[in-house]
Amino acid sequence: MIARENPFRTGRVERILSFDPTLIGTSWERIQENWEQLNYRACVCGHHGAGKTTFLKAFGKRLAKTAEVHFLFFNRQQNRLQAEDHALLSDVREKLFFIDGDQHLKWRERRALHRSLIPAKGVLVTRHKMRKYPILLKLRSTPQLAAQLLERIDPSYQTNVRETFHKNKGNLRELWLDYYDDCSNQLSSSSVSSLH
């Protein structure tokens, strides 16, 4: 099977599942009002794979129409501020900063980062638990939400969503990767059997 034929390929899933606030009972307008009421300083809370990064990207894209938005993404491999980050942080006024995964930074570097952002127009961070910033959104995945999203990705795909959801501890990113592997294996085995 060619990877581009798999309905669960990462680029396709990201495109189809851009953050939809109606799925959590709110709207972009309401989120933006809350963001303004929090004086543009907030966090998005949720467990691994609950949609925090997806929300950050979608919200940042909306705000970029009228403001200068900068994203800083950190993970286990990228766990230091780079030279370009330091250059960007040298003048933060009138800029919005969306920060994902800053818990991967060493404590001193994380503290220095947030100190440098004090004059920024706004700061939105992702968190597993609330710390320092008030909560803008608390995201939580459920088997029902996973089923709704699966319907958007591939309505014909047959699986026990609840079982796979629990196996992946509610991590939607891992869920789609599982389905990618499963779909790839199914199509590969059907290609092999058609050759015999």
C-alpha cells in the first residue's frame, strides 16, 4: 500500500481535524472573548493527545490575521531555546506567543523564557495541569469525541473505537497512529492475497 492512500496519514488527519470548537460546546468568538478577559495571558490544559497543540495552531492561525503571532514548540528532542528563539525574544512587544511543551525546557531556561515574555502582548501556553496562567480551555478526549472525529476522517472504517481509545489512554494522536498502522496492514495483506 502506498502511504498517500492511507486515510490516517498525518497530513490528511491534521487537515481534516483542524480544531472545531463546536465539538466542545463553544465557539471561536467565545474563546476570543475569554482570551481578552484573561488579558491575553492563559493556558490550555489537557492530557496527552487531547488536542492542545491542534487548538494552539488553529487559534494562532485565526489571530495571525490581525496580530503578530509566534509559535515556540518544544519536545524531548528540541528541549533548548535556539539562537533564533533568543533573537525573537529580544523584542516581544506587540507580539503574541503561543508556547507548546515548555515543560521540556530546564527550569532556569523556562523561567527566563517566561520573564522575557512579560512585556509581550499575549502568551498562551499548553499545560497538563494549571500552573501560573489561568485556564482558557480545558480539553479532554472521550470515546464519543473519538468516534465523531473518526467519522470525519473515514466513515467507512470499521473498528471498536472505545477499545482502541482506552488502549491508548485517551491520546487521540496515538489513536490515529494505531489506525494508520491497522489500515496499512489490512491493505498490505489484501494486496498480498490478491497476488496469489
